[in-house]
Amino acid sequence: MSRNAPVHGRRDLRPLFDPRSVAVIGASSDPAKWGNRIALGAVRGERRRGVYLVNRSGREILGRPVYRSLAELPEPPELVVVTVPEAGFEEAVDSSLDAGAKALVAISAGLGETGEEGQARERAVVERVRAAGAVLLGPNCLGVFDSEAELDLGWSELPSGSIGFISQSGNLALELALLAEDSGLGFSRFASLGNQADLEAAEFVAAFAEHEPTRVIALYCEDFRDGRTFAAAAHAAVESGKPVILLAAGRSDASMHAARSHTGALVSDLAAVDAACRAAGIDRVSTPKELIDLAQASLARNLPRGRRIAVVCEPRRLEPELSGQLRERKLGNIASVNPELIVTANIGCMMQLKGGTSAPFVHTIEMLDWATGGPAPEALGPLKDTGHPIEALVELARQTALVD
């Protein structure tokens, strides 16, 4: 599938994340329509910028006046959100560029993800957008969010926080928002890539790396387009002190097929993705929950400086799953425990691994305090006497139903 030529040099994304004015083409009074959800979000930020609702009917929406076209607006809209059906997509984009828009968010679906004809339409639109010096997010995307700029142009409100999130899947973004909120986390910025007809993941990684409120960059991506550019942007972000966490698609034929039908993505080979992650310092995870857990750990003020781990577990239960994860991350290897010691050693029994006392070790503690669900204070005492500082504590516990 041919694509538009890559853009050389950095483009200004300020009109996308902090526009001076916003227009919503296809604004609606119907709560079931995208035009209504986007209009609600735009109105929430109207103390920061001019907000203009556009619909050919001209009827009032959300208690506000409605303009029949962008030509009627009192000022050029810096950002235009296009929520019309695909049949009106090109006309909406052209009218936006004619009105002076510098950024467009295309919610409209039914284009590049449908096949060659739709991809050709996207390419033609992107040529006009770039010629006008503007940028296009999408199409077939969920919207854009910036907590500091009070910009929330998506299907649902997002919790504010320190995670900059980039996603090629709208549904997964909504799932991650729920997981983040449950963990007390939130987002500084969010960009829904959609079909990536113009703006691509690498450009957002670079922009988020320079965005001060963003402390962690997380993304879900099905198609990286220019893998070298993406890896370079991620590496630069990591070097600047901002961890990059990637949830990558492509584990199975089924997931690849789903991605192609969803956004028209050519899913990147997972082996190549892993190699790029290692080279760039990207942390790759396999599930949305892992992404949120790692983001939460990355935001901690005191990160472990070494590889020594203590495991808090129920009596005689050191989970094999954790053992495998420790081996995979070179944090310890339960299989090479000193043979004189059983894996579920009692309190105070340190299990040395191959390599001598400087190697990582795992120390297990029986969970004694069932009233609190955590380790009894006295159970942690032996860790102070091992002669090896503990860098991290892992607690393993089963969820147990309590009945009267």
C-alpha cells in the first residue's frame, strides 16, 4: 500500500493540542452521535478559546448558536474537528483549509481502512493538508486531549494525570482510561492515531517528550510506518528521562487481521518490534493492565536501583508465573536456586542465585497478617539482616471470598 511521503523536520502541533479557537463540523444535538460528544467537550473548554458549532441546519445546539458553514465564523478556526460521514469528508477538509485551519481532527470513518479506494482518497486529502501547512489527525480516530490546555475532544472525559498516551485503537484507549482511573492515574495528553494518514506515532512521541506535564509516554500501535524514525524518537524521549511504554499488536494472525480491518494497518512484525524496543530503550508490554502497572511504577518517586527482590507470599506458594517473569527480565532465576534450599524457604532463609553474593536473589516471606491482607511487620524483619539491601518488594496474594 503506497503512502504519502514522510515529512522531514518537526511540525508545529500546538494548534492541535492548544488551539486558540475550535470549530466542530457536524455538531449535533443527538447524544448518540459523535457530533454531540465532540461539541460537549469543546464547550467545556470555551473559557480558554473560541468554540464554534457548525451544522447546515443552523439550529441551536447545547444552548449555543450554530453556524451553517465555516465561512460564517467571526474568526479563522485554528483547529477543526470533522465529524461528518465519509461522503462529506473531502468537502469538510477543503472548507477547513479555506477557512485558515492549522490542524484538523478527522473522526470520520470509512476511508483508508476500507481498501485501496479509501486510501487513495486519504492520500489526496493529505497532499492538500500539507500544502496548506496544516496537520491532520486521523481519520477514523477517537479525538485529542490536553489536560493543561483544557482540551477534551473525544467520546468520553479522560482523567487528568502525567501519562502522555498515543493509541491507534479508540476502544483500547477507553479501556486504558478506566484502568488508569482505577489506579489513581490519568493523562496529560492523548492522541488517537486512527489511520495515520498524515500525523504518525513518531511525531507524537517527539512532541510528548518535550511536553513538561508528561512524565511517561505510553502507546498502543498497530503500524509504525517508518520504524527507524519511531525508534529514534522513542530513544530520544528515553534519553531525556521520559520512559516509553509500548503495547504492540501482532502476536497472532487473528490480531493482525483485526488491525488491518480496524485501521487498515500493516501490522509490524513482533520480532522486529522487540529488536527496536531493545535498541531504543522502550519497555514493551503485552496487556493493557501491564501498561498501566508499568506506568504507575515509572511514576514512582523512588525507583529500584538494583535487581534484588523480596517476594511476599502465602506459605509455600512462590508462583511459577513470577519465576518465569523474573527470568525473562534477568531479575532472578528460580531454577538456579542453591540446591540446598527449597523454593518456598521459610522466613529468614535467603536463596542465593548463581554468581555469588553480588547476583540477584529472591527472598520469600510467609504472609502472616491475614487481617490486613499484607505481611506482618515482624515478617519483614529478616530482610534487614541479610547483608544485601532489598531494592523491591513483590507481594503475591490470592483473592479469597470471605463468607459469614
